Amino acid sequence: MVFYFTATGNSLYVAKQLDEAPLSIPQEMNKENRRYKDDRIGIVCPLFEFEVPSLVKEFIANSEFEADYFYLVVTYGMHHGGVAQRTQAWLESIGKPADYINTIIMHDNALIVFDMDQQRTVEAEKRVDEHIAAIKGDIAAKKAMIQPAPADETDFYQHFIEWIRRTGPMYAFPLYRVTEGCVGCGTCTRVCPRGCVRLENGRPIHDYTRCANCMACIQACPTKAIQFATVKEPNPNARYRNPHIALKEIIAANWQR
Ligand SMILES: Cc1cc2nc3c(=O)[nH]c(=O)nc-3n(C[C@H](O)[C@H](O)[C@H](O)COP(=O)(O)O)c2cc1C
């Protein structure tokens, strides 16, 4: 049994290779009394600001898992920053330690820091499928491992400083603005895992009290009409979705009807 959360499809791409029918965390969150039992239970999700997203933590904290082997695979784009160790410390603090936590480097979808088109040019170097195959082998063998933090943190701190420099103003609300390019199609309302985007007079309105800031709405907008309100993006004309994942799969995973 594999659960996943995804904004742009990377984590779903991985989850689909670990299980034929992975379960969407935003959809499972709508169920009460979440109790899951299987020989192996896994969670696949992106890294958000060097942490497992709060939505995923909420799901883990408020669900019961009965498994011989409990694991997490975290997809990230540039620096995992020792997320496995930190997540294990948190899991231990809630009495749900994992047997295995690993990360996979993929396309970095943080469009506030990176140009999505430029990221496409470095995808092959990341050898995603090779890493997935290795992780699949680990899970089949029920390998016990919590990925160590990188020995040299220099790069990580440089990345972190750059992130803060760019995203600091992002937290000035409203985060997003909608340009005249909006055609009122409502895609943004359907890819939001928190159900916090609604259309009013054919224009999207965000409820920031619930926004997970996953950027799914920006990435999926077919006319690129949702943009950051206060931060200058490296390339407002480039957007990303994992090439193996269809928009309808992201909608099925996240739509809060
Ligand atoms: C809000 C946000 C924060 C992110 N933080 C990090 C980060 O700290 N380190 C990193 O390497 N990648 C970071 N990323 C990149 C994603 O973790 C990465 O692209 C991931 O594979 C996306 O998965 P998804 O397609 O399943 O949503 C971030 C992306 C977003 C949207």
C-alpha cells in the first residue's frame, strides 16, 4: 500500500512504480477513522522547504498504520538537506518511526527560484529511473535505512540562503495575482489539494488560510495567468508537470469537490 501527495506529478510518478494503485493523501484525508493494514506501507511526497509537507505530516499523525515495514520516499529538486533524519526524529516523537526513508532528486518545480525550462535541461543528469529502481529493490528487500544528512552542508546552506532571499517577500499576502490571460477554466480549483481556490465571476480567488503553497494552481494554469504577486519569477512563461503524468491524474489526486 502506497500513499502519495503531488503538486506536479513527480511523486505520483514514483508512487506508481512502487504500487499499481497508489492512494492520494488529499483524498484519503476526507475519510474518517483512517486505519491501514498491509505488509508494507509507504508514503511518497515532495520536499517543501527542507521538510515533508505539513499536509503529509497531518495525514501521518492522524492515521493508524499497521505494517511490518513502514517507509517514506521524498522527491526533491536540488538539496534534501538531511530531511530523512529530521523526519525520522519527528516520526519517533509521535511514536511512528519508519523502517526506511530515502530521497530521489527530480525536476525542481520551485518556480519561484528556478526557471522550469532550464530545469528540463538538467533532468537527464538526475538519473531518476535508476534511483527509483534502486529504491524499489530496497523496499522489496525490506532494507532498514534512514538516509544520512549530507556530510558537506556548504551547498545546502547556499541554496537555503538563496531560497530565503527570493521567497522572503513571497510570504507577503496575497501570494498570487491573476492576469488578464485567465480564461476562467477552473483548472486551478481542481488541482488544489486543500480546496482553497474558488471561481468568483469566472476569476480564481485563493483562500490563503488553507493554502499549502504547493504551487499546483500556478503550474497547471493552461494560460499561465496565475503568477506570484510580489516576487519576480525567473521565468513566468515556463511551467512544469512531470512528462509521464496527465493533468487529469493530478486533478483526480487533489480535487476537493
Ligand atoms: C514550496 C516548495 C518548496 C520546495 N522546497 C524544496 C527544497 O527545500 N529542496 C529541494 O531540493 N526542492 C524543493 N522543492 C522542489 C520539489 O520538492 C520537487 O520538485 C518535487 O519533486 C516536486 O514533487 P511533485 O511534482 O510531486 O509535487 C520545493 C518545491 C516547492 C513547490
